[in-house]
Amino acid sequence: MARLRLRTQLLIANLLLISLLTGALLFVVRRAVRSEIADQVLDRTDASLRAFESVQRQHELELSRTTALLAELPTLKALMTTAHAPTIQDASEPFWKLAGSDLFLLASPERKVLGFHVERPGWTAQMAERDLNKSLEQGEDSAWWYADGQLYWVFLRPIVAGTESDERQLGVLAVGYQVDSKVAEQLALVSGSQIALTTDDKVITSTLTAPEETELQSSLGRQTGPEASARVMILGADQYEAASALIRNGPSTPIRCYVLVSLKQTNGFIQRLNQIIFILGASALALAALLLSFVSRTITRPLDNLVAGVRALTLGDYGYSVTPQGSSEVAELGDAFSKMRSELLVAQQRSLAAERIAALGRAAGSISHDLRHHLAAVVANAEFLYEADRLKLDRNEIYDEIKMASNQMTDLLDSLRELAREGPAISPVPASLEQAVRRAVESVLANPESRNRSISVTVLGQMEAIFDPKKIERAFFNLLLNACEATVPGKGRIEIQVVSSAGAFDIRIVDNGSGVPPSVRGTLFDPFVSSGKPNGTGLGLAIVNKIIHDHEGTVSVEKTSDAGTVFLIKLPRLSRAATPSVRPVFS
């Protein structure tokens, strides 16, 4: 992964800091607005409860008086003495009208309903009798009755006759009013929000639309957490902040009031506020980017100059100008770098001189050793030739030994002369690369030490090109000879693969030898580098490298291991070192 420049790091760090601050500001503002809304919802809930309690007290005072007055009417007492349900049902309607209530009930002392009137249909005498029994069993003077989606607040009063000494209960009177949308509208008017009254996770009445009320009904069963805490609810196309409070808690009918504050205007305000903060943050980012770009450029320009100087130094350019500028620390760093560069230049010159002397010594030692070896062979065979008649030796054999030693000295001197030449020393002519390869194979196989190896040649494509066939043949000869020496006699297999493309050749020489030793892999193509060869001069691969480079090609070890080595030669089809003047003619 590429490292970022210091200027980029400074810019990114500061932009991230500004972005985090802007995001934190947005978060804090949003939380503050949400908290304020939640507080408002709770305040409105308290206001709704107080309003409901006020309405409740008014109705309680009114109905309790009405119930007490009706229970003391002689005509009502006389009606209850009949204990005849049809009579009481018919005759009780004027009393119901007089009470002006939504529910009117007369029951016997045994709690059997004798007369029952209700403003809205849906309730039956059996439902009212069930709730009446529950209320009387619990000793309630007022109770909440709920059935079939209707909620009533009912006041109970016994109907008695006689004085205290002979008092006799004639029945029970129940008068109540319905908690409906009118009550919810009154509460909504006080709180300035939507109101919903529920019991047992069922909506009794509300100021919501029908679809919103349906969604509220379905969400009541999934409600978790404290009932009084504010939370966000999505009903229909609107979003509400909702809180609830228990109006009446009882085992039979717990009544809960939900206050829902619409967040449409609040969300619009938050959205506009977010846009303003975002625009301000983006402007701050743009301004900070310009300012930081200028500041960072001022800081990093001297460092860029030093980096350029280091890069020039790695490429061997010791004359690159490094101008110390900027802060005192950067200026001191520039002076230290210039001083270090001068010292490195002096040290490199000394190292090159020492290396040159050492290389010359190694070359002289290697050459003198090889020449002495061949001269010793010439001298020894000359003495044998002088004493051939007395020792009864074969003069032709001795002569061949002298000739071989002379040829080896000549080859050594030719190799040194080849390496000593500066610049290309080739004579390119139209020729066939396949023929040059096959001639090199024949020459190698003619060597007695290489006859027990198998060498195969595979070619693909056009083989005609412009090169120096003698030099190329010698390069292949050296590579194949090295491959033969690296393999085991009788088991050695060498393959030459030549692939031709539009402008170049890819030649691979593959052997199954022991591989290139790790100690010489880095200097394999340097002069006088040899590994374990009894008669090696270390010039063969150096000459190969020189010839291929003269043809503007490359030679390298593509891979090597204990299983063998692959040499790769990339050779251009037309050498620009010396282009022939004649038109190439291929046969």
C-alpha cells in the first residue's frame, strides 16, 4: 500500500477533524431538539391529565347530585316497589330524560337489571348487569364500565325507603356518561395535540384519523419500556412523539391517555437546520482545505526538495541541488543531507577504486593461473616430443596435446579481448536463428565430455532475422556447454525452446541439472565467476551476456532449483547496433 504524502496526511487529518466537529454539532442539536420535544410532550400529557381531571370533577359533581336527587324521588321509589321489569323499563324513560345522561340503569336489590337505557346502541342489559355486579362487589360509588368498544363513567346510588329504623332497600340506581370523541376533543384542545384514550391495549376513542387509529391499535401490543417515557411513533404518513399516562388504575378497567405531538413541523425545522449546518460545514471544509493546502505546502516544500535530492542520490546523481530552506530544523536537515551526500560520493569513489583494483587482481590471478596451466602442458608435451623416440611415444598424440593447449590459450585471450571491447562488436547479417542454434548443438555434442547428454530443439514461428550468426552461435554454445556440465552423464536432458513473435525471439534453455548455487546467482554473468568447475575460467556466461547485450537483447535466469535451471534470452529480430545496407534475403 502506497504511503500518503505529508501534505495529504495533514489535509486529510484536518478535514476529518472538521467533519467530526460538524457531525457532533448536528448530533448535539438534534438531541437537544428531540429532548425539548419530549419535555413538551410530557408537559402536554400532564396538561391533558389535569384537563381530564377537571372535566371528571365537573361531571362527578353534576352526576353525583343528579343521582342523589333521582334516588330520593318518591315516584321513582314507588316505581321500584312494583319489582316488575317491563313496567319499570317503560316508566323509567322519563327519569332517564330528566337525568340527561348517556346511561341509566335500575336494578333490584338482588342486582337484577329491571330498567336499562343507553344513548348509543351496542350495550345490552346483560353487559350492564355484569359490570354492576363487579362494582357492587368492590363497594364502588363510581366505576368505569367498558364493553363492545364503549366506555362509561357510572355513579351508583342505592334506592331506599323508610326511616333509619325500618329502612328497606328497593334497588340500585346507576347514572353515567360516555367517554367518547367529545371528551378526546376537549383534551386535545387543552393540550394542543392529538389524544387517544385506551384500555386493555384497545383504543376507546381518539382525535386521530381512522387509518392512524388502526396503526396505533396495532402498535399498542408491541409497546415496551416505561409507559410515561416519550417515544417516536409513525402513524400513517405522519410522525409523532408520544407519551402516555394512567388516568385510572383498577383491576377491571385501567384507563390510559396517550398524547401524540406531530413532528411534521419539528422535522422540517430540523431538516432546515441540518441543511444550514451542512452548508456551513462544507464552507468550512472548503476554506480549511485552501488554508491547509497553503500552510502544508509551505511546510512540506522543503521536505519535497529533500525527497527529490534523496531520489537523485539513489539514481547516482550527486550534483542535484538541495537548497536548505524553511524552518531551522528543516534547514539543518538539508545541510546534513548535503554533507552526507559529499561523504558518500568520496566513499563511493574510494570503493570503486578499491573494487577496480581487486577485480584486476582477481582477473590477473585467474588469467595467470589458466595460462600457466596451458603453458605447463605445452612445455611438458614439448619435452615428451623431444624424447619421443627414446621413450617410444606417439608424436601425433603429443602434437595434438600441444595444439589443444595452444587453442585453449587462444580462446582465453579471445574471450578477454571480447570482454575488453567497449560498445557492440557484431556484424549483423540476414540469417536463420534455428540454424545457429542447431550448429551450436552439434558443436557441443562433438565435445567428448558432452556426448552422453540429450539435447532437443523446438521452434515456433519464423526464424529468419538479422544478427551476427557466429556470435549468437558462440553464445548458445557457452550456454549449452554450461547446461551439459550441470547435468549427470547419461541422464542429462536439455531442451531449447525458440518462440518467434513480430519483433523478437524468446529463447529458453531448460536443463535438469542441480541448479545455480545461491552463492553466485547475483553475480552469475560477471567475469571470472565460476562454481565448482575444475577447468572453468568464469568467462563463458560473461561472454554470453556481452553478445546478447550487443544485439540489444537480455539474458537472465528465469528459474532455478534442484530440479533444473531455465535460462531466458529475449533477442530482437532486428538489431539496431549495426543495420546492414543490403536488403535481407532469406533462403
